[in-house]
Amino acid sequence: MKANTGMRASAFKACSMSLLILLTGAFACTASAGPREQAKRIHDRIAGVPPSASVLDDMAQDIAANRALNAAFTAMKDRAFYNVTLKNFAAPWTNEAMTPFVPLNDYTATVIGLVRDDADFRRVLYDDVLYVGTWNDLPDYSNSNNNHYEKIEELGHDLSDKKNFRGVNQSSVTGLPSDATAGVITSRAAARAFFSAGTNRAMFRFTLINHMCRDLEQVADVNLPPDRIRQDVSRSPGGDSRVFLNNCVGCHTGMDPMTQAFAYYDYEYNPDTDPDGALGQLIYNTVNDPGTQSRVQAKYLINSTTFAPGYVTPNDHWDNYWREGANRRLGWDWSPVPGAPSGSGTGAKTLGMEWASSKAFAECQVKKVFRNVCLRPPSSSADHNQVETMISSFRSQNFNLKQVFAESAVYCAGE
């Protein structure tokens, strides 16, 4: 016992000396975390709360027996993984400010539910799915407010409860036609954030950011045909056509043909009495407008005199011009969703399938989880190799995002 105490004291002195050297610009003392330390770190990173003694024992035993992934899945049984970790993980995707400090809503709830149920996560962009609570102390889901979800959060209901928090057909609660549903894209929260006002290009841009991990500047390609760019885009901003040809065209050549998929959607609210749109609702045109004899929302036809020869949107048919040119690198058809189109389609659902079938989608989910769990972006060659391994695993495990959380937590457990 005394010898062991002496060894610990020596190790402490050595590490303290190395720390002192580190602070003066030399080297650090590093030590491998043992099974219990790794177990606690895995639980902390996944659930955000310390494990109970019995859970820690079980996880440590699994790690010692080279079953570290089992330990990570044990941590995911904690309700805090769903109520806190996943909620904060997805919340920034639901607003333009990209802040996690927003109430639970139908977008975040659906992300949480799909992860909890080991679902094919690609469904998040195209399926007729929405997660709701069925506890008897909740108001019903509403198309015109967020009370249902705010009450779930206020009452602290357990989102790991499969009996009382479950997926339903989105069309059954929102009234959208099933073929007009597109996962979180057609959730009320996404509509409020990205379909309100504007020209629906915000929905395109923020879906690209949140689910492909790229902003428009990163996918700009000035070498594609500009034939689908709408009338509201000036071809000579400030009187200089070079600005359009060398800047604007790079984003719009790809964006406008795909944003056409959202042509029948809008988010309506009264800006005088409801300036934040908290009481508005998603609108989807199923019949022609009497004035225009078209289902296309009026916002698609505004500022038509900016460049009158520009494209006039006739319907919700979209084409993916990015299958040619530089953006072929996004890996279209890397793992096609069953029934997915191949480069063109009609409506938001098929566009969601197009995106979800790409390697960029899978890579994005893996990198977001890595950053969330490891508390840093991948940076070293070892990190990037691990990301590639997890992308392949994500696909082989039927796009189960829990697998990515588990593998990320195990990889970073010894840090």
C-alpha cells in the first residue's frame, strides 16, 4: 500500500514538473485515461450529466473488455441525451440566427425522435414524419403556434419515452398532402424561419448550411447556365454586368433551379399584430390562384421588372445543375434514397431525397456529431481518417446517427 502511495506521489510530482515546463514553453505530461475515466468522459460528452455509480461501473467494465461502443450506447439511455444534448444539437438549425437558445419545436423534436428510434436519418429531409407528445397534459399540435412543444419542455417530459413521444405522419396533423411533406423542411419551425417573407431562397441556403455543411460561397460556380435565374436578380448590379457574371451568377445558377421546388410554399402571418410570426402558419397552394392561374406563390414573381427577360417560375419542377461542374464533388447518388430522383423532380420531397442521397449529407452529419461530442472540429490527419471511417459506418448502419455519436465518443474518450 505504501509503495503504491509512493508511486502515485512520484507520478504526481513528475506530472506537476512537466506541467510547469509546459507553462514555460517546453513539453507536457500526458497520460492515458483509464476505463473509469473514459467511461465518465463518454457519459459527460453524450449526456452532459455525470453517470450514476452503477452506470459508471457497467460502462467501465465494457471499456475494460474492449466493448467501448457498448458503453457509449449505455450513455445514450440517459434522458438527458434526448432532452438536452440532441435538443441543443438541432436547435441552431431552426433559426437564421443559428442559436440554440430557442424553445423546443417540431423541427428539433423530429430530429430527436429519429435519432432515438434508430431511424434512417436521411428521412429528416423528405419523409412524411413529425414527432409529437401524447401526454394528456399537453395542448394539441397546432399549425399556428408552438404551444405543444413549449409545454413539453416546460413540464420536463422525458423525450426518451417511446410511448408518449412518438412519430406520426406529418400530413395527419398539419393537413399537408403527403406528397408535399419533406421532413423538417416542411415543419412549422422551418417554415417560420425560412419560408416567411423573402423568396424562399432562405430555405435553400439554410438547409444547405445545416445538412450539407456548406454555405453558398463554397458552392458558387460561375460556369453553369444562367437560364433559370429569376427576374428579381439584376444582371448588372450597380450598372456593372461583371458583378453579376463573376459573383451573383455563381450562386443563383445552382440555387434558383432547385429553389423552384418550394414554389407552392409560404409562411403567412400578420406583421402588424404578430411581427415575429409566432402565430403564423405554413401555407401550401393546392389549387391555382384566380388572379395568376398558377399555384406558384406570389413571392416568386416579385420584382419582375428588375430583369424582365429573366426566368418566370411556372411550377415546382426543380433541376440540380450541380451534378455538373465543380459541385459534382458533393457526391450525388452516393447512397440513393429508395425512390429518389436523379437530378430533377417535382416539389420539396424529391429535392430532399436528392440532398439526402449525397455523400455531402452523410459527411455533414458525421462532422457535426464529431464537433458536438469531441468539443472541437476534426483537425489532424487521424481525425480526418476517423471521420471517413465514420461516414462509411454511418452508411453501413443504415444511417443511424446514434452510431456516429457512439463512435465519436469512443474516439475522443482518451483525450
